[in-house]
Amino acid sequence: DPLNVRQYLLLAQMYNRFAFLHPLYADKAILLMEKARILSPDRPHIYLEFGYAYIFRGEKNKGVEYFKKAISLAPDTKEVRVGYLLILIKIGRYKDASDEFALMKKQFKDTFDKQDYTDIIHAYARNSQYDATIEIYKALIELDPSSRNYAEMAVAYAHIGDDKSAEKTMMKAIGIDSTITKEAEKFFKALREGKLKSQ
């Protein structure tokens, strides 16, 4: 019954959102997806929820295998691929994430949007992977060369201790929008004082 499958998916998504609080929620999501898989074994979102649940249970490799299963069922679905990429970053498989991003940029070059880039940037930043963050900002700036994006990339340069690039990139941000000059001056001061470099 497709209606039951949708209900199972919605419940599993809810449980997975709370799985970071207690693995019991991930277990509940897995039980629901077992039921959903019987009804609709070729539905990729079922395997995504399996993947999230196993990741939250600490079974990273098993989780990744479920994501790969979802991709095998829907290789041209951007949402599935972005979800997989974000999980690779979350669990620290950065080489795999970099390879996946390169493939996705080619495959989804006409549909990759600002939100996709932003989600990937935030995932890398949460893991303090500022070199990778900078590379994604460069791709985002090709699509959206805004003052904000340049300013945020300048902060990422500062985190890795590349003060020269940080200063140059912040100057580009000011050139696009001079109203940020006051905030930029605070950035330059913190940069000179070495307060922005990550330990």
C-alpha cells in the first residue's frame, strides 16, 4: 500500500531526526523501513532512511552501503546524491566526498543550486575542513558572486592561516558591497591579531 509506505517514511524521518539523542530512535526507524521495504522494495528513500539510521547507530559502513543502494535505484536523483555526499562528510570520508562532489558537479551542472553548495559548505565547516570549504565556496561564487560569499570564504582562509588570501578575498567582498566595510575592519583587526586561525 503506497499510503502505508509514505506513513512509514514520514515516521522514520521523524525518528531519525531525534536519533542523535538516543539510538533507540534509530532502531525504531529501522523497524519501520523493514516494513516499508516489503511493500516497496525499489523505493530509494527507504534506503536513505536505513542509511541515516545505521549512521546514527554508529554503524557507518553499513549506513554507507544503504546510501549506495539508494543511489543504484535513483542515480539521477540529485536529492539522493546530495544526501550521500553530506553523510560522507559527516563520517569523515573526505576523499570519497571529494570524488562524489566532482561527479555530481558534472552530472548536475545545470541543476546544482545555491542551497546545495551551502549545505555542503556547512557540512565541511562543522568538521573544520576549511580547505574543502574554500573549494566549495569557489564553485558557489561562480554561480553567486555575492559579497556575503566572498566574506565567508575570507573567514575560511583565515581559519587555515592563509592571511594573504583572507585579506584579498575580503577586499573583493567590500568591492561588491561597501556597506560591510565596518564589519570587514573588525575582521582585518582579528586577522592581524591571529585570532581567527583554527588550532
